[in-house]
Amino acid sequence: MSTIDSVAGAAGQAQEVRAARALAVRTWTGFVCVPLVFVSMLSANLLVGSAGDGAPAAELAAFGHDGGARALPFVELLSAVALVGLANFFGASIRRRGAWLATIGMGLTIVGAMGSAMVSVRHFYDIALAAAPRAVALHVLDGLDAATGPLPFLMISLAPIAGLVLLAVAAYRAGRASIVALALSVAFAVLEFTPLPESVGLLVGGGAFTWIAVRLLRERTA
């Protein structure tokens, strides 16, 4: 074998090693995002109580004085990033049967991430306007709410839940999730619309999707 062939072979092997490492980093990053979605949502759920009752005046008062409320938009941004990572992890792991469902589920989940980011920006406005004259701050917030309408609520409440259920169904169709995990995923979606504390559904969903993600990870790293 010539020196040129040896150098070319070594370069090819090095490129394969770098590609394998990059793939491993993407895979593990996506896997970590799955439980992180539910941890961040649980954290946001706890912090929401510090942010008032949803009325602009109460929110301004809370964001102006409460440290926990001021942390809320950062947690919501973390949730948005984690949702994108979760969607990519499931989409990259389901390539044959169930792939179309996974693609639709990815899209809806990413829309949910956008909704979480929009709500986060809304809460950053609360922080920025907390020190402004009350009448001016309320006028700005009322205008912002009127401009966006119910869109952020629909994006953060309906889209990600539908997307996550579709991803669970896609994993089941691909043979990567048990019927129990699928049932828990559906239970998570149902619980989100019941009078029970939201944390109950998030705990169920976190367990279900982490269970599915562990199996997907094993398949990809086998």
C-alpha cells in the first residue's frame, strides 16, 4: 500500500470517528432533553404561583418583587429548548414505521416550543415594566395581550400535548414503546385537561416519555 493510500485511509478513519462522536453527542443531548422537558415544566408550574393570578396588575406586582417569579421566564425558555431537543430525538429515532406520525408530532411539539418562548417573552415584559409607571405598564401589557390574542395559549397548551402523544403513538407503531408506556402518555394528555393539579399529569408524562426514550436510546446505541 502506498503512502498516499495510507494517509487517505487514516484521514477517512479519523473522519468516521469524528462523525460517530458528533452523532453520539446529538443522541445523548436529545435523550437528556426528554426528562428535562418535564422537569422544567414542573418547575414552571411551581413558579407560576409566584407570578400572580394571571391579571396584568397582579403579574406586575409579583415580577417586581418576587425572585421566584423573575426566574419563571428563564425556566420557560429552558422548556422551549428542551422541547425542540425532545422532538429531534424522537424524530431521528423513528425512521421507518411510524415515521409520518413522528414527523407530524415533531412539528406540533416544536410549535409548542415556540409557544413556550412567546410566553417567556411576555413574562420578560412583566419584569421590564415592573418599575415603569403603573398606568403605562398596564397599557403596554394590555396592548401586547390584544395583539397576540389566544395564540400563545393554544401554542403552549394544545400543540405540545398533541405532538407528544403523536410521538408516543409513533414510537409504539415502530415497536419502540410498550402499550403501557403509550397508555401512560395518553393519560398524561387527559390529565392536563382535568381539575387535578397539573403536576400530576407532568409526573405521569415524564415517567412515560423517559421510559420510551430509554428504549429509543438503547436501540440507537446498540
